[in-house]
Amino acid sequence: MVYKARLPGENANVRHSTTKSFPKEASSKKHSVASPPRITEPLSREISSKKQFATSPTRITEPLSKGISPEGSLITSCTHSTEPLSKSSPCERRSEPQSNRNSVLHCYKIEDMRQSETAWVLFTRHMTTKQCFVMKILKEYKDTRYSLEDVNERQQCQLEALHWNRIFTPGIYLGLGCIHDLDLYRKLVSLEEIIRNPTKERLDPYSDYALIMHQLPSDRRLDCILSEESASYCKLYIKALVRRISEIHEDLTPMSIEEGRRWACYEHLEEKLMHNIELAIPILDVSNTTSRGYFSEMRNTFIQLRDQLLHVFAYYPYQRFFDQRIQQQGIKRCHGDLKSPNILIAPYKPWDDGDLWRRIWILDAIDFNPSYSNIDVLSDLAMLIIDVQVRMKTPRLADFMIDEYLSLTKQQGEVSRFVLSYYLVEKAFVGAAISIVYDNLPDLGWGYLEVAKMRMEDLKRWTTI
């Protein structure tokens, strides 16, 4: 499949052909592997209504169900249908590939956009039906965490994302759509029909696909709730959220002892810790010229936390605790990215207090690296606890989450408490490194460092440092 794209600010008079993979943007990040940006043309009247596709097996698309799960009350949509209608708009046209298959193209207006090193997230409206959808499109990218360099890797990530997000939050994720055109300059994107239940065999091996979901109201994101609601209401929402997460963790299939050892044995966790520490190398390495731009206080804090983490992790009497977590089958295929912007909660209703936990949507599960998702459930929870503490600038709500979760899941022994304490420090360390080095958010990074120092004091109680 060949499609054309244009990024804002590029010269419209310069024309290039795209390759069969998705276009890249120049990245300002120092640690990514990316080729120079390609300048491509926008959609225009000159584009023929007939596009040539790469020859590939016919993909069978199927209509989406007309209904969604009961928790869909927050879904933003202008019609009752859950799939773009087949009626063509001026932007929609039938393609005629060499395999003689026909596919209706659907045109969407991009109303808002978020982007990271690895993906575009497009907030769109169908040009004909006026329905609102969110689309996640992966970029060509590679660093120590991601490997999205070729179409095959990106397709596999999108398939994983659709599968697991439907498990964590049913009724929201619709399917995958083959990308035909992308014009970020004119804010248009066109896709083929949504494939409701895609498999690798049903995808065009030369095409990128967008992950498509219903659009939910952004003001119900947990980060917005924590910044705008009163402390008492925040506690109600957090209590419901902890129950929802505990239910998810309980329902996940535990890994076998053998599989658990593969992902969570002491040696693997040691390797993972070293990998996480490497995220902060641009700050830690004083011989690196780029590290000189960081404050010495920041560097010293990272060094101190690194040394203390390594000491605690190597403290022999507690190494057995990680093995006990495997024996207890606490290792599962988890969400892997529990944080406030990925969580939406319906408004609180006093007469329906007991069911609030059922009206929670947890989005954007890890899909690119199994070492980040095949983890201890306590590691999964730790990321959210740290995120909440950083945003609230106090440990009060975070401590409430810890006690509530351990009580609900009956994991109140010393093994669980030590392992959770360790993961809290590790997650705060990683959050600080990513915020400062990759996201260029030093203030947020400092927030994570302060939380890491506080949680390290809790961890010290288990040993002498």
C-alpha cells in the first residue's frame, strides 16, 4: 500500500514518493534512531479517485456491532452506529488494487492531535457521519524501549494493543483501519473500512494501520479529576479505581511458575533494573557533554538513588521475596502503563456509589515490549501510586491506595509490602529519568525524584543502607 502524507510547515511544492511504511518526523530526542524527514504532498484535487494498492490477499471486513457495553455511557458520538457508514463523501472513493478488490475509503477531519516520539494520537470526526473517533498511529522509531522500525513490528503492536485493551476496557476499542492518506497540513486522514477482528493474516503486509476507539470526554481523565475535585471526592474516585484495578488483577490468568521465572526471576529483574538505570545515563555520566547541562544537585540525587536501589536489590535476605512472588503466582500479563492520563472515571452519583468502580475506563495498555507488561501485579500498581503522589504533591492518597489494594487482594504480608516498596522507588526513578531525558519535563522529573527519595526512606526500613 502506498499513501501520501504531508506534515505542517513542509514545502507543498516539493513532491516526493512515500515508501510502503508510515512517514517519519525529525526527532529532537538524542536517543532515538530515525532517518531524515521525508517531505511529502497533501491531499489535493489532483489526486486521482483511484489509488493503486500493493498486491495483497483480500481483507474481509465485517460490520461492527450496533451496541456497546453498558459502560459506554460516556462515549462521545453523534450517531448510534459504531462504524463509519458506507455512504461516500467527497473525500471518500473506491480504490481498485491490482487484486481487483474494492474498498470504501472514509475521510476524517483531524480536530486535535497529540504526538510523542512513537505515535500520533488523532482526535477525528468522520466527514459524513460526524462521529468522533480517536486514532493511534505508530511512527517508525527505535530506542532502548521501543522497536518500531518496520511495518511488521508496528502491525504486531497494534494487534497486541487491540487485544489487550479490549480485555482491560471492553466496548471502547473498535478495531484497526488501513491508512490510505494522511495530511497533517490540511488535517485530514483517510482509512479503509474498520476491521473489527483483525488477525495478522488479514492485514496487508505493506500497510500501516490505525488503532481506532470511541472518543471519551477528556475532562473525566483522572489527572483532571485530581487537579479539580475536592480531596474528599478524589478519595472516593481513588477508592473506586483501586477496586477496579484489584478486580482486573484478580481476573487475569496467572502465569505458570516456569513462565513466571522467565519474566520475574531475580536475574531478570536485575537485568531490568540495570536497563532502567541506563535511562538516566545522560544525567549520570559526567564525562558525557550532554550531561553537563543538568544541575549537579539533580545528578547527585540520581546517583544516590541508583546506589541505594542497587544495594537494596542485592541484599541477599530479600532476594527470596521475589521468588516467593513467583511461587504465589503474582506474575501476570498486566496493563503495564497505569497512570492518570490513561484512566477515565464517570461522575460520582451518591445514589449509585457502589457501582462507580464499574464505570471506569483504563486505556492504552503496553503493547510494544512484553518485559513491561509481563510483570508482578504489585509492579503494575506501583506506577499508578507514584503517578498519583507526584500529581497530588502529598503521600496521603498514595498511602491510602497501598493499604486499600493490599487489603482487597489479601496481600498484606511482609513479602508483598517489601516488593511493593521496592517497585515504588524503581517506578519513581524511571519516571524521573524519562521525564527529564526523553520528555524534556524537568519540573515533573524533579517531582518524581522527590517521591523517589521519600519512598527510599520507607525501603530503608527493610535493610541497612
